[in-house]
Amino acid sequence: MSKGLIFFCCACAILLFTIINLSVGPIISGTVGGYWGLLNCASISDDIDTLKEGGASDDDLKYGEKWELDRCNRRKGMHDMEYTSFIFDIVIGFVCSLLGLLHLFEVKKEYVSKTGLIGLCCGFVGFVFSFVYVILNGIVYTNYYDNSIYKKDADGAFAELENGKYKCFYFDEKGNDHALIAKYSDLIKKQYNYNKDFIKSYGPDTEAKACTYTNPGECSTDGYITPISLPSYKSNPCKHLYVSLSNNNDQYKITNKDKSDRFLTTLLLSLFVCVANIGLALFGFLLFKNPNDF
């Protein structure tokens, strides 16, 4: 396969993957973050400064205002980079694939060197933009959420009986109630979406129904829940505590999986775009050095 054909294929791959990204991007599609570009992160930063002047420490603000500031900056950054990287990749994919196609048909072969230089520059810039977007997407996808849906395992449980009290599965450290909430990356799982068998497991005379606990948020205190009396199922202490099936009515939704799928799809396709941009830059450089290799 000639270097010119590989150059053309890289440009076409960038164009194709980015067109798909434009149709499924979580922000561009309006699935999440329609307002993220207008977030006022400076206001949160000012609130932190005011609280520190009043004697608050970094530990006091760690899971409050500082967490909110990080989320604000990263959401806003992802919003800006989704538009920037997708639009730029569409342009360079179209331009470079068109130039490559013309040269493949022996049109203006004397400009192959200049086409290679364009591919080198565009591939480098496109890689930087796409890679930054991948990082921001990954951070937001795995660390943040927009609906407070408590984490639970595939059976709906969030704690298990241990020495007369219930140990929480998702406890991180004291005060970190965010660790108890399902992130965008969790929403792809069956327990956060409509699933007939999962709903059935909460039916009458089931352990999940009898051992439902109404406030899993209590886990953020020390990682344990110590009820006044142990809940029971068929005269035996409940082995697990379960999140209420009606928590945010997530069992009736299909939007949770769609939201998570969009993040994951654009993340993976943007990684492919990064690779294609590297190929575009590399073979653009080779064509710039040796135009006759096209």
C-alpha cells in the first residue's frame, strides 16, 4: 500500500469517526451538559476564597466547594473541547481526504509536498485536541454524575452484614458522599436501567423487598450502618441492605444507559481519531520529504 493511499485512509477515518461522534456526542446531542459551557466556575472559586478567609481549611472544603469547582472546570472544559475537537477534526478530515483523493487520481501531483505539510500540521493539532478531549471525557465519565442515584450491585445491595452492623460497599472516606453515587460510567449497568428480572427480584416476599434501607447516604459517616434493630427476612437477619427500587425511579428508565453509552462511544471513537491523526501527521511528513512516494 502506497504512502499516499495510507494518508488518504487516515483522513477518511478521521472524517468518518468524527461524523459519528457529532451524532452521538453527549453534549452536542443535548443528552447532558447543554448549559455546561455557561457554568460560572469563577463564582465557586470566589466562594472558596471567602470561606478560607473565614477560617475554613482545605479538608473542610474537599468534598464540598472544592469538589464542585473541579466538577465545574472539567465539565466546562469537556463542553468546549467536544465542540472544538469535533469541528476541527471534521475540517481536517474533509480537506486532507479531498486532497489525497485528487492526488490518487493524478491531479496536481506537483502539490503533494504541500499536501504532506498540511497533513503533518493538521494531524499534530488534531491529535492534541482529540487527546485532550479523551482525557476530559474520561475524567467526567468516571468521576461525576448529574442525578443522585445511589450505587448498588447487580442485585441492588449496597451493604452486607458484618459483626452486627452493615459494612457499606462503596464507602471511600469520611464525608465523601459522592463515592456513594453512581457515576456516568456506572449507568450502563442493568441495575440502573429498566430490567424485568431486576424489578422482579424486588417482588413480594423477597429479601430485597424486606431488606430495603431508605437512606444509604448514612454510609458516608464511617462506612457502616448500625440500625437500632437488625432488619430481618424470614426470621433471619438480613445479610444485605438494598437500595430502594424507587430511588429516582431509575428502574423505569432507558435514558441512563443511553447517556453512558454516548460517553463511552465518543471516548473510544476519539481514541481512534487520535491514532488516525498520528498516521496523518506521520505519512504527511513522509510525503513532504519524498513527494514521489505518493
